[in-house]
Amino acid sequence: MTGTAATQRETWEEQALGVVDLRSDTVTRPTQGMRDAMAGAEVGDDVFGEDPTVNALQERAAALFCKEAGLFVPTGTMANLLAVLAQTRPGDSVILHEDAHPFQHESGNLAMVAGVMPRTAPGACGILAPESVEQRVVVTEDPHYSPTTLISIENTANRGGGAVYPLDTIAAIAAVARKHGLRLHCDGARIFNAVVATGLSPAEYAAHVDTLCFCLSKGLGCPAGSVLVGDSATIARANRFRKMLGGGMRQVGILAAAGLYALDHHVDRLQEDHGRAKRFRDALEDAPGLAFPLPSPTNMIYVEVNDAEGVAARLAKRGVLVLAEDARTLRAVFHLDVTDEDVEKAIGTFQGVCSSG
């Protein structure tokens, strides 16, 4: 390392000390145990289906959700896109919540890459109502219309404050899908937060959907990766599209090993993130200058303030990082790298910044 690079790194490390990063649960760093698992991973060429660690992760994921097959992909965005590509045709329409991640935060790939038209619906806390879904289904031979072939739900719902889909709501949406011959996908980026919050199993959440994906790089603390699960034919189609999009990877068992380690060690501990989020909110519930517009059942807290960008900047100067979602809303996410001491610092910093205007 050159002298300049070493100096820059030392400066960055000094600045990072004491910073509480609540911007997202994607900012976590691999634990030492995870690093050890990655270093010792057995690898092969995954495009040839020869990486034993990737194969083990895919089989483990499929078994967890009681599906026939799994596919390891670089990102959650790609996992959602592959699910759409594998279950629709260009010109079809997909029903999803107006605040859903694939609609709001995946760079228009539904239109640009999959060639499908989103039909969005409202719903409290990011949760679709079955009756709203039914109202938006288009099944017709009339060439004027885009036929609906897929419904997509998000569990937990990011822009719903980490809301958890009730199982009976998923079942009711699935009934709508079956009635009209549609497929049902679950963007389960944070599905394990839902599992821990409710005590339901991954298989129970997946029972009513055709495909489901989950992120390893969010609450589970991996450096990268997501897994898409479903029936063998759909996953085979998704695998072709993965290659088409440049998502075929080679000796990627190094990353898959992190995923296996996370499934063994980082699922149950999500309850700690939920507890710290609750403690943060409880401490600030009556604080002047802020409000909580959404419930906070898992690891996310949405905070309403007068000037989100300004408050975020003042918090950052005091060592607490959050995201400004819009002009009046901040988001704080609790994760693997947030300690009890970090929570206390965040509470005190919020109190100081918001009470001073």
C-alpha cells in the first residue's frame, strides 16, 4: 500500500470510528466466522453447475421454502427481474403495490428489460388488499389490453415500515391468482425478518406463492447475493435469463459459503435488530420535532420531521447516518452491526438534533 493510500485509509477509519450507520441493513460487514467460512469454501464453475457450495446453498434454500429448486444470483434486483422474466411475456401486465421495491427502486427494469406493464394498487403499509388485486386483473382475448399474468407481493414491505404480510392475506391473494390462472411471486428480500417476527416458518410463507426470492446481503449480513426459489421448470427458465443478463458467475462458492453461514447463524439473531428498533422508537415516541407515520414491527423505523435532508445532514455531523426518503421522512434500519451502545447514541443524537430544530 502506498503512503498516500495508507494515509487515506487511516483517515477513513478515523472518520468511521463511532459512526452509527442506520442507512440500510445492506451496510453490514461479514463477521469473522463468515469470513472464515468464505475462505474455506470449496468452489467450482457455477455456470457449469459445478460449484458444490453454490449447489448446497440452492438446495438448502429450496428445502427451507419447500420448493423444487433454487438459483443463486448476485442481487435481489436481479432475482425479482428473473422471476418476472420467467413467468411473463413481453406485453403482459404485473400487479404490484404502488410502493413495491420492483416498481419504485429497480430502475424501471420491469418495462425496459422484461417488457411488462406494472398495474399498481394502493394498500396500507405496503400490503396489497386481495379485493384491490382482483379489481386490477385483466384476463381477455381483446387485443386492446395488456393481459395480467403475474402478481408480486413484498414481504416485509420496505416502504410500509417493514410491515409483515398476514398469512391469510397472502392466501387470499393466491386464491385470486389461481382463480384467474395467474402466477404469484414474493419479493422476500427481508422474509426472514417476517419469519422471526411472527414465528411462522419459511415454508408457511412460501406455500401460497409460485416463486420467492430472499436477500442474503440485507439482514443476514452477507457481502452479496440473493436466492430465487420455485418449481424446477421456472427456475430453469430463470437460469437462462440469469445468463442472458450477465449474472452467470464462476467460482462463486466463496459468496455462497457466506449465505450458508448466515442461514446457520444470522436468522434467529434478527430478533435483536427488531428489539433495538423498538427501543429506539419507544425512547423517541414523545420527543419534540418528530413523529412516526408507520408502525415498526421489524427492523425499520420511519421518522417524520420538518426537513428530512437538513436533519439527516445534522445527524451525520454527529455520527448518525440515516436516509432521507422524501422531504419529510427519514428511514433508520437496524442490523447486524448496530450495538446496544449504538442505539443509545442514536437516541441521544436524534433528541439533540430534533429538539434544536
